[in-house]
Amino acid sequence: MRLVVLMFGSFGDHAPSWEIAREAQHRGHTVTVLGNAKYLERLDAAPIETIAVTTKAESDENTRVLAEGSTAERGKQFRLTCKTMLRRSHAALKDLAVDLDVVLLSPHGPGGFAAHLVHEQFGTPVMEYFVDPLPALSSAAPWSERLERWVMNLFAYGMVRSDLNEYRRELGLPKVDRVPVWAGQHVDVGCGFFPEFVARARPFQPPRERFIMPGFIPLAETSPQLPPEVESFLQQGPPPVVVSRPSWGKAEGRFMEETCAALRQLGARGLFAGFTERMVLPDEFLAVPFLSFSLLLHRSRALLHHGGAGTVGAAMIAGVPQLVVPQIPMQADYGRRVQALGVGEMLPHGKYRRDNIAARLESLVSSSSVVARCQEYAEILQSPGPTGSALCCDELESLHACRRK
């Protein structure tokens, strides 16, 4: 089997599919990964063939616009990113798709359009993955949450429809009016990178008949040790509250001010992860670049973050309470699931004030029921058995076998 993996989004979005690629290679399959050069550089240096469909410079510009740009500028940048990835990914895929051994692992949404095209043109098997459960929210969910999903789909699909159809005309293919319907018709199997109990914590309807949920798929560690300055900080006092850098852009200064004040009010130390620039902070705080949560969170008091799928999973695996401050609908959906499972709370972005932060964190770390629920789910997620990446590879091998018959 030749597995071709498409990656789209942030580093956290790249990590689970990279683990599947690594598992497939371990099984002796040929693997090609298409993704963002900036994130591919940070992943394992295993001999997996990679193709950068987004350059580091383009990625940096995306980050800048998302942080500093107006709503119109962010929308324009998203559209440009999707258009560029569609054309570059399809150019790479169409040369591979004629091989009957090829199977595709592709993200849900515009990042997977190239895979849907190849499925349409060549019948290449596609397993579509979801990094969060929101797209499969059922009609039993409150109207406000369904509205969030509708707005998200309107933005994601409506904005790129004209670019998709422009490219389809170039390929001699007919116009697509209902893009989500077209995309769904060109998928063989769906896969959620989350456990079933997380999906079922809120109204959930699998988007297709064949849909597997192998659980969270964390990135395997290649280095067993934390950076010396982090290890030293951890040993100098009680477990800190870990704070993951949010995508607040221009409001980041207020984020730091309110967070530090809240931690002082709580009497807690703080370890800020994801800060590439050096910051002068009091001794009870430390700010560092990218950190592995799998090496860190089990030594922390709690985690404060914006609700990214991989971060939610890391906290649940480590068994630590989490305070989610979402920025976008997918993160708010995960925040609600965290609350429903009893392993954390969600604080709306507009209420991010020191008193609210301190009160929520104090409630979490002092609650015996929250601690118990965190431990309960951590034990489930750490239990022996096939890994999520192995279960996904089993499904991909089944797709390959069906095509070869």
C-alpha cells in the first residue's frame, strides 16, 4: 500500500495524521505526506517522504494576518491558503492516483478538496479525518450551537466555492453548487481523532455510515526530557498552572496581564508555553517556546488553553483539570464537552478577567469530583490496547484491500 496523507491547519492538526503516517511506514508501507513546511520541519525526522504545499514564509504570513488583520483580511488570507493548497495538492496527487496501491488520508473541510477531486477522477480510496466533533453535531443540539456550526460551514465552504469551481473548469469538470454534499460523496470512510465518549458528551451524529473513533492520537516523543530551564523551574516549587499561548493577536498583552494577575491572586506559579520571544517575568512565572505536553502536563496543577483538539486530548490523557477559553466555534464546542465530562470548565473570551480566571481555576483544582473525573478518563485513555494510529492503519489497509479486489 502507498499511503498519501494530506495535512491542513496548525501543528496540532498535523500531529495525529503524522502518527498514522509513521505507523503505516512501520508496517512496511510507502508513505508520502503533504503539509505545511513550517510544521513538517518540527515533526519526527523519520525517513518519510514529505511535500510542502505551504511554505514557511506563507505560513508565517498566515499567522501574522490571523493575529493582526481585520475580519476581511483574515477571510481573504484563508481563501488564498485554501486555493493554493488545492492546486498544489492536486498537482501532486493526480500523478500518484493512477496507482491502484494508493490510499488517501485527508482532512475534513477545504483542506481535503484535492483528495475529493482525485476520488472523483480516479476512484482513489479516501479516509476523511475530523480533528473535532463539531461538524457531526446532531439536530438535537441547542439552536445556538447549530448556528455556530452553520456559520462555520458558511465561512469555510462558501468562501472557497468559486475558487473550487474555477479549478474544476480548468480540469473539464462540471460546476459544484453544494460543496459539502459534493465533498461527502467522495469519501469512503470517516474517522474522528477523538474517543467516542468525548463525541457522545454532546448531541452527535456520525456523518457517514462507516465512521470510526480511534481516540486521541498524540504525537510520540522523540526526546524523553524537557528543556533544562523547564525542568529547573518545575523543581523549584509546587506544580504550576500551564498556560498555552492563545490566538488572541492584538489582545495578547491583555491576556498576559489578566492571566498573571489571576495566578498571583490564586497563589499559583505559571508556565507559559508557546512564546517564541523572550519575556521578562517574575520568578514565579516562566515563558518558553514549544513544549511537549505529554512530558509536562502530568507535573502540572491545571491547564489553561483556548480549546484546541490536541490540547484537550493531552490534558485528558494527563488527567489534569482544564480551563478552556475558546476563540472560535470548534474550540467552544470542545469547551462544552470538557464541561459535560466534568474535567474542566469553559470561560467565554469576553469574560476573561483576573477575578473570573482565578475563581474558575480555584474551583477546578479544589474540586474532588473534577479531580476524580480527570483521573477516571486518564485511566481509560492510558489503558493497554491498540493505539489510535494502529486502528486507523487497520482501516486504511482494509480500504486498500477492497480496491485491489
